[in-house]
Amino acid sequence: MHRFLYSPIGLLATLVGEAASSFSPVLLLFLFAVVATGPTLILSRMIAPRRTPSPVKFLQMESGQVPKGEGRTHFMMQYYSFVLMFVVFDVMSIFLYAWGSSILNLPKTATLPIIAFLAIMFAAFAFALYQAGRKNIW
């Protein structure tokens, strides 16, 4: 028996057996997925009512209404600055909440990175306010 384990065929069989045993949960899950979904799809196909589709079904609809006008509309650029301010404020509030909830456990040197972060965020906020004041770009 020991000769079989140390032969190239025995070593290959051992490696294949170890690989198969480590992938057996994945293979069992895949087998279960095939066994569970196959009959379900076949049964739903057998039970489903057969109807001929009407031409109305293939019309383009938007919330149940036939669309009017062009599909592309002009985006109001005046809202760009508000969207930019919201994103900046959102990111800033997430990081400030995480920093503020652990501030008592942080060393004093952790204040400098948050000041740099706030400086970058306020610069972006100032840029958004500057863009909101420029009416000639709309």
C-alpha cells in the first residue's frame, strides 16, 4: 500500500482526492441549485397560461402613458452646485461622525489629519458656492 502512495499515480490520486474533498461543499451547493431550479423552471413553463401578446404590450410606455416629446431633456445646471454641496456635506458628515465617536480613544496627533480633511472639504464646499454664484455658465 505504501508503494501506491509514493508512486506518481498514487500521488496524483491523493492530490485529486484532497482537492475534491475541499471543493465538495461548493459542488454540493451547485448540485442543489441545479436540482432545485430545474424542476421549478419546467413546472412554471408547463403551468403558465399561453396567450398571444397584443401589439399594445410592445409599445413604449412611461408610467403607463405614451411618451411625448424628445427622450433627452436639458439638464438644469443651476442644480449642479447644490448636488456638489450635498455630496461634500454627506462625505464630510460620515467621516466626522466616525472621528467624533472615537475621539476620546485617539491620540492628540489624530487632530492634524482631520483638520487637513476639513480643509479639503471646505475648499470643495467653497468651490461649489463659487459655482452657484456664476450665473453665466448656466
